[in-house]
Amino acid sequence: MHLLATIFAAAPQQHARGRRSGPLHFEPADLRGAYREGREGNLVVFVVDASGSMAARDRLSAVTGAVVALLRDAYQSRDKVAVISMRGQEAELVLPPTSSIDIAVRRLGDMRTGGKTPLAQGILKAREIIHRERVRDPQRRPLLVLLTDGRATGGTDPVPRARAAARLLSHDAVTAMVVDCERGMIRLGLARDIARDLRAGYLQLSELTGDSVAGIVRGARVA
């Protein structure tokens, strides 16, 4: 019950109810409730292929732009954003879940590119972060955005391991989107396979920019 609102509802009726002194006279119609607006938000986890050189820098630039754009919305959407970079032999959590633009810009400015693509490790790292955040805040809804061409090259049997990791994550009730970054004349379609294993949405962007990637998230996340 919202006490103050109930008093305000009852006060104008006191004369009609015959009250001249003493406690307020309440009736059932005076009761007012307090309804707490939901504070749930989304946890947006970007997993980005940082292998290679020029193409990797384009992907990182797009993710950085998307993160900044989404965090500008964070006051209203109550979202947090995290970024995992895949390069070399490991997947690195370069931006732990945050709603701070300052922290995001500082951390993402230090991301490096080059080396192989440990795709399986990136997907498993995302699963780890999502599980950890669910313990901290069970009401926060996870959204995974994977930017990759699907060409896993890190470790033994990299493509089968990546697809196995995707199938594992698909059982965790995570909304996922795969942005296919494959370019060139020869296309293997591996990112589409990963999307299928993740039970994720799949799309290719004609132009990979911060605004285009942020638009994907805004369209996919739960308001």
C-alpha cells in the first residue's frame, strides 16, 4: 500500500463521511498501491574476431562505435555492455560488463589485432560471462552479438570445436545474433553454420559501422 497516496485519496471525502475530528475515516476505494517499475536491462556481449589486420580493425572500430552508441542509451535502457576479443590463442575480455562510456572508450582503445581466430574460446568466454552475470543479476537479459567470418583457426580442429561451443551456448536461453564479416570472392558460409548452431539470428551488413551494429542490437534486445 502507498500510504501517502491513500491519505490524499481519503482526505477530500472526510466531510461527506461525517468526520469532524479524530483519525481519518478510510474506505476500500481510498486504498492506493505502490507499483515498482521494472528495472531489468540487457547484458549485451560483443564477441569480435580481432584476427587479421585491416578487416579486424574495421570490425573493432564498428564494435567500439556500437558500444558507445548503446551506452549513450544506457540511462533509459539500463543495459550493460561487454566486449570479448578473439585473437592469437585466447579470447580476452577487454571490456567487462559496464554502463560507463568513459571506461569503454579507454579499454577499447587498447585493443590489438592480428594472429589466429580462437572462435571456440570466444564463444565459451561469452558463456562464462553470461553465467557470471546471471548470478549477480538474474533479471538482466543476455544478448550475444558475434562478429566473425566463421573461419576458426586457433587450436586443434578449430571449426568443429567452435560449432560444438555454439551448440553448448544455444541451450542457455541467450538471444544471439551473428554478423557475417566474410568478404571476397570465395565464401565458405561458416558464419551461417555457427548461427544455426547458436540458434541465432544471422545477417550480413553491406557496411560495417558502429551505427549499423548498434541498430542490430536495438532491434534484437528486449525493451
